[in-house]
Amino acid sequence: MTIQDFIGEHSADFDTYEVRPDWHGNKIYSVWLKSNEGACVGYPQYAIDNGKTIRLSTIEETIAIMETDIPSTDD
């Protein structure tokens, strides 16, 4: 399964994705509905790709991913 397949299967919930830094050896994607872009309600949604399957992160995983997915402000 690819991230495009995952998005297609969950098109009612997501139609856009962005690659995020790897986490615990998994590929991570931020996923959202383009029509809701800019809305700031709740936690972000992450899709976790372990190379075999892609699934949504749990709330605990989401928080842990957020802690490592902080953009650098060093210039």
C-alpha cells in the first residue's frame, strides 16, 4: 500500500498529505482534508507507514511524533 492508496481509501477523511520526518523507523505523513486546511482544532492526524501497512497514529503516538516534529528556528 502507498500513501496515495491510503488517502484514496480514506477520501472522506483525508485528501492531502505531507511527508514528515521518520519516527522510530517508520515513514510518517501528516494527513488532512484540503477543505479544512487552516482549521486549528484538536491534534494533527498522522499516518504511520511501517513498510507493510499504513495506519493512523494513536493519540499517544501523535503526541510523541509532535514532540519530534518541531521545525527548527535556527538561522
